[in-house]
Amino acid sequence: MEWSNWEFNQPLWLAGLVLIPMAAIFMGVIRSKRFGHFTYSLLDGLGQNFAGRAKNFTALLSWFALGSLCIALARPQTSEIIQQPSQNLGIDMMLSLDISASMLAKDLKPNRLEALKEVATDFVSRRKVDRIGLVIYAGEAYSPVPLTTDHSLLNEQIRSLEYDMLDGGTAIGMGLSTAANRLSESNAKSKVVILLTDGENNAGLVDPIQAGELCASLGIKVYTIGLGTNGVASMPVAIDPMTQEIIYRPQQVTIDEDLLKRISDITGGKYFRATDRTSLENIYDIIDGLEKSEIEGFQFYRYTEHYSIFVWIALGLIALELLLNFVLLKSAF
């Protein structure tokens, strides 16, 4: 929790944090004058017994509870800025990500899918005002997030991706056409698809070249990324029926680079090859630099209230005071 980002909607209540110690001191003075007392030299050095010390401690609990309530009444909150670009301005972008089982290959650490999730969420976080959506595909394609400026929601979806969410296979044409469908009604001045795969098209009902031509007709630029090392990688080949663990074996990495280059050429984009985590990060950095625009927009603030934390603290302190006074010390206030 970022305490430095906290702000208070009703800060005047925080004055209670100054007034409460003053009131406690004043009450202590009044109480000492209310009852007569005598000092005997024979009692010097004996100290206060346990019950007396505990009584003083419980007296402080109600003051701390009152202070916690003052903080709650001040309504502590954090805010998140959500940018909404003006119509016809900015960039609309779809991430079309391969989540087939081969994305568990370990040539990127800890595997291709986990490395992609980290790099993709970082990329999304840097695109402050663009609308970005998500398409995932394996043997079929699915779009869990439409174009949105709610990047926190989008990143949550990316982090939750698993290889077994869709039927097996690699339907590149389906992944690209689904992204194109999401962008078909966009009025943004720039429409982009970032298509990533680690294999060859072997499933789906849509030809990848036809999907690329569809993107070109809609004015959509496609950046394609082939993910996987050059040569041999530790690839998932089966699941152990006894332990349900994935079995890995060295296999030749095969990516249809010619197909990905043709798609990018048809749409005016570029093709990239990511052979490790660093090169994948660099590719997203390059795309981030290529797709920049000066845009106008609106800022919205989403507030999260935190007063309930301090209400619960106050209730806990009051409950502790009651417990100590009536159960342990067996005395009233």
C-alpha cells in the first residue's frame, strides 16, 4: 500500500489528532485535582503495581480509538487517473497473443508465456492514454477485453492468462481477424494490432493472409512478433498421467517467419523476431516508440476509500479496553 499517495477528503477532522492529546492531558489534570492524595516518604521507590499500570494503559486505548475515528472521518483515499482520449484522436491498439501449449517452452525464463505476460503488462502501463484491447488465441480465438483505457483491468486479464484456456492449436488467422473485428468500428487516427506467436498456423477457419488483407482494407497496421530461440528449445510434449506434471523434451523451434513477414508487409507494419527476454522487451520498446501521437483527452479520477481500516482499528481498541477492564482487571471505567 502506497501511503505517500494517500489524501484526505475531509482534512479538518485531522485537527482531532492535535486536540485529543491536549484533552487527555487536561482530563488527567482535572482527575488529579478531583481526588485528595497524600505523599508518604515510606512509599518512595515501591513503584506502581501491575493493576495500576494496566489501568493507565487501558485509559490510553479509548484516546487512541478516538484518534483512529478522527482519521476515518477525514476520509483517507487514494486515486487513480484514467485517461479518456477524445474521439478521432490517439491510437487504438489490440494485443493478439498466442497462448498455445508451446508457449510453456523454457527458452525464455521461466517460460515464454510468463515472460510475455510481464513484458506486455509493462508495455500497457506505458501507454497512458491509448485504448488497448486483448485477443488470445490457440486453436480458437477469444477477446476477453475490448478497447479500453482501463489499463489496470487489461493488465489483470493478461496476468491471468494460462495455456489451457482454449483448445489446442495455433490459429493465427483467427487471432488476427478477431483483433481486426474489434478495431473495425474505431475512429482513431491510428489502428494497430500487435500479433505474437511462437509457431505455425495449423488451426482455425480463417486464412492468415486473408486476415492480413482484411486489416489492410480497414487501415489497420499489424506488427508481427515471432517468439522463440533460434535452434532447439525445451518444449512441452505431454502430461505425466501419474503426477499431472508437464513433460519437456528438446525440440527444434519452428516459426513461420515468411507468413508473419507477409502479414506485416501487407498492412504496412513490421516483423520482429524475439529470441530471448531482452529482445522481446526491446521489440515492445521499438513499437512503443513507433506508435506515438500527441493527443487531447479527458482525465477521470477513480477514488478508493480507506476509512474502514481506521474504523476497524477503533473498534478493536474499544473491544480490547472492555476486555481488559471487565475481564482481566474486573473493574469499571
